Amino acid sequence: MKFGVREICNVVFKAKADTVIGTSTFKAGQPVLYIDSATASTIEGAATTVYAQGGRGNTRLIAWEGEKTLTFTVEDALLSPIGFSILSGAGLFKKKGQEVHVHVTSQAYVSGSGVIDLTDALGAEEEIDSTSPVFVMITESDGSITGELIRDLTVDGKTLTGVQRENYGKTVFVDFYVIKDSDVVSELQIDAENFAGNYYVEASTLFRRESDGVDMPAEITLPNVNIQSNFTFNMAATGDPSTFSFTMDAFPGYTIFDRTKKVLCAIQIVEDAEAGVKLSNSVMSHPTGFNIPEAENDSNTEHGEADSI
């Protein structure tokens, strides 16, 4: 059998031991992260070779190979808070019942009554936090900050009052904080002490058989990988969007089903796969006795109006 490979992997990371990420505790063997938006996946093996050399010309006589390494890399187009925590070793915080400060900046206008209205920069239920620093700076006509502060302002919900008369009509830059419920904020903390850990990784892909073009399921298992805590965020307004690379060093480990031999990687190819039949059915069919469920009725249909699409 010969086959070709051109499909990416869907990858599952499973906890090697009980793992706490944020407010969730993952038991040993439990899936922690599922990647189904990868752009590329690579398995790379390497080994070191040394030689005994001698004789005329100092030719190679015997070779010894060792220091075998295997690296599995998955490049993901998207990233979740848990995914970033696994990649970087960052702590993930999201504790219910707590409040957190969130930084906000906005350009605003000083009204003729000396009021700065920040309603457009705030959510419907949000207000300026009066217990946190608030900085209001006058700006140039191009929006750049002059460094001149407007002081002694009073915080009143979504507005700032008490601007001196000489600053009426000016454009200002406002730096302030709002308080949000921690349920809607995921906080990631990167420190110097914590790193990405070890995981049991299973990846699913397809190998295409040369003889008949059938895609055969292939399962790749790496029983013990350590994720390198290296990452790069490319934040730019042009070019391709940033991708996130999970680079994993494979170490010998037992698979779930065999505790007699440690392996770096196991690849299973399911050769009994058969060509599937693709069925096409109408999505606008009208079976006998069919009625539109009431929950799906738009209120306008009661008046004979067509739903918009």
C-alpha cells in the first residue's frame, strides 16, 4: 500500500495528571483542548550520528546513531484562553462573583457646559470607576496628546464634570477604568515561574490511498509531549492574520492501552476504509403533514408578511 498525505490534523490534548486551568479541574486522561482549526501540522524526527574514522583518507568505518528526537508542531489559526494558557504556561483566572478592573481609552468632546460625556465608550450598564485613576488630556487637532491635564473633575456615572471654562469646546483624550463582572472577563497572567506542561496528544488526519484514491483515517498518538513555551503574536493591520504554533517535544511514554513499552509516537492507519457515497437531499422539501413549528414563526407572518433573509 502506498499513500499520500495532504490533510491537517485535528488534535486533542489530554491531561497527564490532574490539571487546574482557571476555574476548571481536568482529571488525568480528560481532554483539555481540542484544535479543529489548524492550518498545518508537522512531525519531525532527528537523530545524531557519530562515526569511527581511520585509514587512508580518514574514511568512515562504523556509524553509531543515538539521541533520537521527535517534534510535533501544530499551527492553529485560532486561539482560546485555555489554548493560550497551555501554550504559554500562563495562569487563567475567571472567578465567579468577583469584579475586575478593565482599562478603557476614548477621545471625547468638552461640551459648552463643561461636561465630558463618555456614554459611547461604555456599555449600557457600565460606568466610569470613580475609585480608579482618571486622566483627561487636551489633544492637538490631529488627535495627539499635548500632555496638558484637566484636573479636579467629578465622576458622575458616564460623564465627567467640572471642566474649566477655558477648555470648553476642546477635544480631549480620556484614560480611565470600568468595573466588570469576572464572568465576562478571562484574565491571563504570564510570569517567569510557570511554563507549559506535559500532555497526552492524539491527532486525527487522513492518508489517501494511491490505488483507489480513498481517504483512510489515520490516528497519531504521542503519549508524552512537552509543549515549548515559545510564542509570537503578530498584530498588524496588513498581511496574513497571526497563527499560533504549538511546538511539542515528544518523550517516551506509555499509551493508554499498553503499559509494556514506551514509545515516542504511534501511528495507526485504518486500511479497511471504503469510498463513501455522498447523498444529496433537498433542504426545501415538503413532506406530507409538515407544519412549520410555532417557535420558528416570525411575528410578521401572522400579518401575511414574508420573512427577510
